Amino acid sequence: MSMQNVASSANIPVPPNPKALRHIPGNEGWPFIGNTLAVLADPKGQIEKSAAKYGLIYRTHLFGETSVTMLGPEANELVLFDKAHLFSSTHGWGPILGRLFPRGLMLLDFEEHRLHRRALSVAFKSEPMKSYLVDLDRGIAARVKQWKAQPGEMLVYPAMKQLTLDLAATSFLGAEIGPEVDEITGAFIDMVAAAVAPIRRPLPFTQMARGVAGRKRIVAYFAEQIPIRRARGGGDDLFSQLCQATHENGALLSTQDIIDHMSFLMMAAHDTLTSSLTSFVGELAAHPEWQQRLREEVKGLGIEANDPTSVANLEKMPLSEMAFKEALRLKPPVPSMPRRAVRDFSFRGYDVPAGTQVGVNPLFTHHMPQIWPEPDKFDPMRFSDEAQRTRNRFAWVPYGGGAHMCLGLHFAYMQAKCFARHFLQNLEVSLEPGYKADWQMWPIPKPRDGLRVTVKAV
């Protein structure tokens, strides 16, 4: 197939006639609803069945459109690295996130994405990260102290959700945000819930209507605060950093750009990290031998419970980082990643026309037994330097890859290891005999029952 029909992300080709994809093996499921319900009910099982039947590229019908799923490290590299600019993230994620988080960094393409990513990167450099750590450390220590004072059964997911909301409010917006913090975080909760709601229009009394109202509140707050932050100058929080950020030509980011980027970054930092920390705690509870190994690593730091955490401390926690990575392998916070082809392309001998909705699936790749022996087993040693040396770099992609690699991944590691330090230094976590959490794996993994654990003071 030729590389004609080149299209920019602003002039996206229309989806091809489904007949143009019939040469690709697959099953489009039931009339109208396609395979949507089956995938929502069991995304991992459904994709593994389809891969076993059709191979690592197949045709399906999801959310009202015939699309193509491509699996494995080679598919991840083609789509995520995207050296030839074949795939639009704007038009892949847009139908899901565009109404509530328009023009967030993940929803920009190509040169525009590069320019905005460069401008935002100033907020994730060494000095700002050290400032964020101060607030993260203080907030995590305070919350762990509360849990320590209330031993017994704890639901992990809601506890992590409240923790990450609190941390995002302080490190992203600044400790001086004031009494409106509850209203702001409540608005974000409504926006995130609406982003994955089945009803996509803001009809009265729907989650989408609440999400749209939440966005209006967020937009109003940021629009009011931006000139105040700019006039004041300085500020260690991410919001203040972005208010001073500039493009390559020296121009400040526009008010609308800051609003859109802050909304998206807070959503990403909160929701995906809630999922990741929940699965991390769940694995530690299920594997007391690893929990003890990480606790010994924390003891080896030689710091008292009330001492602050430093960047140097975090650099001495390789086992904790490996365990967190293994939790992300088992339950990647973004199990599938959509794109739309802006040019014709080929994969595994099949031609795919421009305009096709395509998706790659970290959840599938992270459980391929030929890459990960005993893929359902929790084994942090998979992330030792030696084990990683011979593995395809696109075999583990919880943060995406290529130009759209998560800008905040080092922030996530910092927060996870800071959390591990305080949690393991103060608490022991366990599961009741015979208990196994039931996880909803899409759109962002979460335990349906909140993940019941027992905590006690060390």
C-alpha cells in the first residue's frame, strides 16, 4: 500500500468503510454493540481469546466503530514510538477525554505536542521536583500517621484516592490554596468519573453533566488565579511553575493552555497513581516476604520515622522501585491506548488504511508468557538490571512510549517510593485468609470492593 492520503491531525481522514478492513481477521460481534460489552466485562480475557484465535492483529468493533487491535512489543513500538508520524493521539483519545480534558498534553500531536511538552518540562526539572517532594513527604507522613492510629481493616482504594487528591492539591496547586480545596478536588472527581461514563452527553442528572459542571468550576478557578500567580512570581508548586513557563520564542503559555494542561496533569497524577498505589499495596499484602524485604531496605536508609525524606534517600530504594514496576506490569494504570491512523500503514503483513481507529494493549503485552514467564506471578526481580538488559524496551509500557511517554513518570516514582518509605516504616499490611480482590481492569484498574486489607503498626 502506498503512503498517500497523508493527513495532519487537524485534517483527519474519515474512518474507512468497514469493508476496507475485512481482509484483517477478526469478529465484529453483535449488531450495533459489537464486542463492547464483552471487552468491558473481561478486557484481559477477551483480548487473549481474540489473540489466540486471530493473531497479534485483528479487527473488532468497539464503541460504535470498526477498529484494529495490534498486540505485543512490536505493535507498541510502531504505534507509541511512531517515528513516521503515522498515528494521531488527538483523535485517538479525543472521543474519550476531549470534552472534559481538551488539549491536555496527551491529546496533542506532532510538532504542537513537542512545543507544549518542552514548555511544560520546566515544571519537572530537578529543582521543582525537590520542592514537590517536600510537600509530598509531609502529606504522606501525616496520612500514614492517621492510618497507624486506626489499626484494623482498611479499604485501600478509597484511602489512596483521598491521599492522591490531597497530594495533588498541595504539590500541584500550592499549600496556600485555602478553603476552596474541597470544591476543587470534588470538581476533579466529577470530571474523572465523567470521562469514562457510558452516557457521553451532558444530559440532566448524568455523570457527564456533573463532569461538565466540574470543568466549568475548574476553568473559573484557574482563570482567576493565573494573573495572581504571574504577578506574584516564584512559587514552588506546579501551577506557579506553569504560570511562568514559556515557549521557545519566549512567549508565556496562554491562559487557556495553562488551564488545559493543569486540568489534564492533575487528572493523570491523581487517577492513575491511585490505581498504581492500590495495586502496589495489594501485592505487598499478598506477598509478606517481599513486604519484609522492602521494609529492610527502608530500615537501611538509617532515618527516623519523623525525619524528612530526601532525594538521596529515594535513590537508595531500588527494590521498592522494582516492586512498584512489577505492580504496574500486573495492572497497568492505562491498560489500552487508542490512536487514529493519519496515513496508510502495514503491520504483520496487513495493510491498514488512513482513518482507522487502532489500539495497543499494555495489559496484554505485560502478560505475554514468552516475555514474562509465569506472567501472573508477582516477581520484582523481573526489573533487575540483568533481567531488563535483554528485554524489548516496548515489552513494558505502563507510561506509554516515544514522544508521548508520560511527562510525570519520575514524579510517579518519587511519590511511590516516598509512600513506600513511610508506609513500610510504620505499618504492616496483610490479607484475610482466602480473600482475593475482584478487579475491574478497564478503563483504569480498580478493585470493585475497594481492596480490603488489615493494617497494624510495626
